[in-house]
Amino acid sequence: MLLWVPQALLALLLPTLLAQGEAKHRRGPQAQNASRPALLRLSDHLLANYKKGVRPVRDWRTPTTVSIDVIVYAILSVDEKNQVLTTYIWYRQYWTDEFLQWNPEDFDNITKLSIPTDSIWVPDILINEFVDVGKSPNIPYVYVRHHGEVQNYKPLQVVTACSLDIYNFPFDVQNCSLTFTSWLHTIQDINLSLWRLPEKVKLDRSIFVNQGEWELLGVLTQFREFSIESSDCYAEMKFYVVIRRRPLFYVVSLLLPSIFLMVMDIVGFYLPPDSGERVSFKITLLLGYSVFLIIVSDTLPATAIGTPLIGKARSRGRAQCDRGTEEPALSYLPCVSPTPTPGCTGVYFVVCMALLVVSLAETILIVRLVHKQNLQQPVPAWLRHLVLERVALLLCLGEQSTSRRPPATSQAAKTDDRSDVANHCSHLGGSRDLEKTPRGSGSPPPPPREASLAVRGLLQELTSIRHFLEKREESREVAREWLRVGSVLDRLLFRIYLLAVLAYSVTLVMLWSIWQYS
């Protein structure tokens, strides 16, 4: 009987002792966890059973929406030859990870946590235009908020392919796109959206620090869905980086010297056409312009195909314009579709060189007309009528003298000379008659025969001299007529050349004004 009582008491106290032991065992880890930092406890809590190879959604039918944003920091280089643009941007993206959520009250009111990027799932968002890996710093962490929002901020040096349109160099505006899309996931798995409003993205130049050759006009955005196959559809977000070249350097170093040479070529027309200095002057200008093009060839943008208005580059052509019609946000950009032609020098310099060559050819023609006219035939009647009457009247030069007859004084002198010679010859003839007739008592004696022969020889010499002078006067008159024809043609060609230069200059100024202020 006495032995049964301790057994009953032990049976009653054993469950109580076991319960107290279990409570102590449970309170031990909690006290130990309470002593650890909240960041460590939260990190262990989030990454304990996390699988970074699985898209973080509880319902697989729910797509993961990735919001992205781009801020341009600097334009590093524009390579026209290789059609490559290098920019430095601040890239931001965020998405919701349903497996990275917690209650802040359980972890010392922590609302956000930075964790390694390699430890969680990250969307495979790439830029389609990537052609090279830039020297971007590695940012190994992302921010995670308590409701599951993951923020991934990183700077990127972006080396992308860009269709550079340099036809209107140095007043060109370039439009290069950065296309962000998932390389693998379709829109049913990963969808894209814009972090900020398009107006704020377009006008945001707050961190743009590059004050070099290019200035940032704006960043335009466009969302598009596309499909490679009929069953798969992908989402992409385009950022159009619109930049404009600062033209002051090229205007001073390229345009002004060329303009000065063209002005000197125009001034060269005021040299007399019958002097040999004009040809040598224009040949010197042409040689100087050729040397100028050789010197500035390294300054000009260059490609292997296509010809810009100035310099060496390739235009986008009709294809780029057709693509621009599909993008209404870019309607303010100039759409130029010139016909590409092979060449290594810009249209502007080629036309200037051609104008110099035309000017030299015109000078050679005029000098040929007015040089050594005594060896030329007289001016044809049709040319004299056309140039000295019609063209001279058209140029308001007054009707040029077209008569080749000598002046009235010369005619009168020739008539007097002829009458004197006739009288003298008749006098000599009368002398002979007097010799045959009997001489009267009061008549003078006839001149000696030797004197009459000397006078006859003198008259022949005078006649030959007179014929020589008449021929020389005719040659001089022919030379004067050719000189008048050359002078009228020189003024006509000069005015045509001046109109061509003015029309070309006005066209260039209008085009550059439209491109610069569009």
C-alpha cells in the first residue's frame, strides 16, 4: 500500500516536468535568435529556402512586370566609320519578388534590405544594340523592400550600334535607340513598363555633364510588342537618345576657309582677260583648295559608303525615313533620304572644287579668244551680231561697235594720198609728152630721167608702206573685235558663275537652317 503512493505521485509529476523541459528547450533558440542582429536574421529568413533559378511568383500564370528607367549621363564618343555610339547611362529597374516579403515588426521594423545580386532571381533584360562590353563598374547589391519590390540600380557604359545620319554635317541631329527586352522570356512571363512618365524621361537632363562636341536634346520612349514566331510575343522598351552636334568648330575650321577661297575666286574675275595673270591665279587657288582638302580630311567624319553634304559619311537613306514614319514621337526630327553615291569627299567640297574648275575653264576660254588675235580670222558675222549686239544689250553694256571700217580721217587721208599720187603720175606722164613736143621759148627744161626713176621708186616704197599699215590696222581692228567679244562673254560667264555660287550658297544656308532649328 505504501509503495503505491510514490508511484502515483511520480506519475502525476512526470508530465509537468516534461512540459517544463520542452518549454525551456523552446525558449533557448528564441533567446539566442533575439541576441543576433536583425539584418542577419532577416537575411537568413529570406534566403534560407530561396531558389534563384525560379521566377519569383506564386501563380505561374502571373507575369513579372519589370519597370525600367534610363538617365543619360554623358556622350563619350560617336564613331561614324563603324556606326557605333558610346554613352554612359544610369540604368534603373525594379520588379516584385513574391518570395522576398516579410513583416517589418518581426525584424526590428526593417523595411528594406540590400542583398547580393547573385543570390536572387534577376530578369534577363538586355540591350539589343549591344556590340561591345563597356567598362562599367560592378554593383553587386540590390535593394529589397518588405513588400517584395527589388530595386536594381547600376551605371552602364553602353557601346551600341547606331545608324548615324551625317548627310547634314556639321548641323546633324542623331537619333540612336536603346532597346531593352528579355532575351528569353515572352510577355507571358516578363512584361516591361516605364518607371517614370515619358515627359519626365524626355526632358531629364539634370545629370548630363558632357560639354563636348554633342549636346543632348532629349530621350524619347516607346513600348512595343513584337513576335518572332506566331506563337511567341515579346515586350520591348525603346529609349531614343537624340543628340545634336555643336557646329562652331567645324564652321570655323572647314566652312570659313572654303568660303574665303571661293570669294577670292570670284574676285579673280576682275583681272583683265587679256593678261596672263588670271589663269595662274586661278590655278593657284585650285591647288590651294586641293591642299586644304588633304589637310582637313582627318577632321571630317568618314565611312566607306555614301556621301554627306559635307565630309565623308553614310546617309541612312529611304529605309530610315520609312522607319521614322512608324515612330510618331520622332516626327520633329529631319528625315533626309538622299541617294547615296560613292565618294570620299563631301558634296559641299566637291561642288566647290567643281566651281573652281568651271571658273578656270571659263578663264582659259576667254584668254584663248583674246590672245594673238592677229593670227585669227575676223569675227564671224553671226558671232558679232549675237555677242556684240544681243548679249551686250542683255547685260546692259550698250551696243558695241561692230563696224570694221577704218575711221573717216583715215579714209580721207587715203583718198588724198591716192589723188596726190594720181596727180603726180599724170604730171610725170605729161613730162614725157612735153619731151616729144617741141619746146617753146619760155617753157622750163624737163627734169632729168634719173630723177624721175628715183621718184617712181620712192612712190613704190610709199605704196608698200601704206599697204603694210593698212593690213596692220585691219589686224588691230580684228584684235579689237575679238577683245570686245571676249570681254562681253567674260562678263556673261562671270554673272552666270556668280548666280550659280549664290544659288548654291542660299540652298546650303536654307538646308542648314532647317536642320539646325527643326
